Amino acid sequence: MDINEFAKVIKDVFDDCDSIVMTPETEFRAIESFDSLTGWSIMSEIQDKFGVEIAVDEFAKFQTVKDIYDFVTNKKA
């Protein structure tokens, strides 16, 4: 999966996904609708779709979609 397809997976977790432009450089925590439930949903979606579990303390370090993508691709390698 390329990074733009990955960004779409993250985008689809947000309730207001139709109004969000999500790129690899997007700081997902800066999106107005981001909250802790969205964070949990992102972690759950990644585990379901990619089989990669992200610990809460690790997820807390991520700022951009690319940060998450890099983590997932490194775990899958």
C-alpha cells in the first residue's frame, strides 16, 4: 500500500472525513474533530487492516500521517 492510500484509511476514521484533506504531511492531531476516541479508532483500524498493533505511548509520539505510515511499514518489513 502506498502512503496516499494509507492516508485515505486514516481519513476515513474521522466523522467529518468528507471535509478533510488528508496528505502524508497532515498533522492529524490538528484536525478540529480529532479527539482521544479518534486516536483509538485509528489504532484499531491499523490493527484490523494491517495487523500492526500500536501501543498508546508509541501512538502519542506521532504527529503526521507519515509518522504512522513509517511505523506500520517498518513493523511489516
